[in-house]
Amino acid sequence: MKQLYQVLPFVMSVGLLGCGNSNNTAAQENANTTTSAPVTETQNQDDFVSKLPDSAPVLKVAMTGDLPPFSFQDDYGNMQGTDVDSIRALGEEQGFKVEFYKETWQGLFDSVESGKRDLAVSGVAYSDERNTNYGLSKPYFFNPSAIMYPQGKLDIKSLEDLKGLKAGALEGSKHEDVLKEMGIEVVSRPTIFLSYGDLVQGNVDVILNDMPTLQHTAKSYPEYKVNIVPYEGADTPSAQQVVLMAKGNTDLINNINEGIDKLKANGTFKKIEDRWLGMADTAVEADPNITAQVN
């Protein structure tokens, strides 16, 4: 079998990506740090061009950049994904430009809380704790949690079937919280790349993450046969994706909520979902007790 790092070519570079108008700005720094100021990228810019005037305000947006399909970097360092398109569309609708800053998962929350970044979007789900500590927008995307495991080894239909197993999850995620509450042994990692590596190498029996992320990963590496089991329904609050902002930043929260209402009404979010996740529609709508196979 090929070495994991040969068959999982995720872009692991760290940098800042700014999209204030037609340009992406990028900077590369030590892999354990995040840049603090834009450095102009002179080539391989993406094709997004803002229609807003140069005088439009610019918001600093925190993203992990390693959680496809929500946010990830292409071969040239440009941010791509559902959340990139969503926050750009919100900005165009509400009159602000955006600069993308790559952060760790925990860094999303810390940077917003400290005021270093204005908001964060990277597959952030609603939780009561987050609602207490941060300013959350209205939901803008259905993002159910799911279980991934290798085909042929287990028969998992629900969370209850995880008892006695070792599971992988993202550090600081709701999936990690669920596993710990159930008393299940958890191997926590900072990226889905590392969690999926643990699964492929047999270091864990299953991994938990967002359904679209697991589907995107499985589709990208079809040589590994896996099953994916969703365990949250559309009426589950924690299956709703939100924009994360600082507690008490009422003006920004209201601005974002107003934009979300508009983009839902005019079908923009649906177009973004279709672009990135059209192939996942059937599985997302499946009965949570039925295994969705990804071959």
C-alpha cells in the first residue's frame, strides 16, 4: 500500500489569503504560525472580481484552509470552497470586501474573540456553548455530522455502535465533545487530513466529522473503500452551519443576518451548494440509520 502522504495530496501550506477585490494576496510562513499582514501574490490569482468600490470596508475572515469542501487552498494558494463563495456573496450583497486569514481550528475562535479577525467561517456549526460565548449568525447551510469507517470491518448504524471502539475527531469540534461524553476513546487531530490518515493506517476504527467533508474526502481517494453514516437530521440545531462573530458585535451580526436572508431568498446559497456538493445530495437526505456507501 502506498504511503499515506503519497496518496493524500492535501495542500498543507500555511499563508494568508486576501480577497479584497480581484486579487488574492498570499504569504508563506512557518507551518505552525499564521501571517499577520498581506503580501501581494503576483501570479495565479483566482477569477473572483469584486464589484464593490475601492472605498468599501474590508473584513478579516478566519478560515482553516484545510477543511474541504468548506475552505481549502488550490495548487496556487487561493482559498476555495463553499464558505469562500458564501462569505464573498454575503460581502457583495452587504457592501463589504473580505480578506481570508488561515488559522488553526481553535484559532478561528481565539482570533474572533480577541478581535484579531472580524468573523470566522469554516464549517462552524451551531452549539449552545458557542451561542453563549460568541455572536452567531442565522443558519445558512445544513451540515449534518456523520461517521466514516472502512467497508467490510464493521457494521455501524448509529452512535451507539461506537461503544468499545477508538474514534478520531477534529480538536475542539462538536464531534470530539460527543465522543468524550459517550466515554469513547478519542484520538483528536488538528485537521481532517490527519484524522483520515489515522483511519487509513488503522490507528482508529472510525472518524467523525461533517458529512460534506467526509464525502469530499472519500470521493477524492476512491482506493479506500468506506461507509459514511449520517447521524443528525435537518431539525438538529448542531447540524446548522453559522458565521462566527464576537459577542456583542450587534451591527456586524445584523448585517450578516440580513445578507443571509437575502441570499436564501434569491437562491444564491443553493447555487453554491450545487456547485460544490451536488453529488452529495442523496446521501445528505438519507435516513440517518441507513449506511450511505461511497465507492
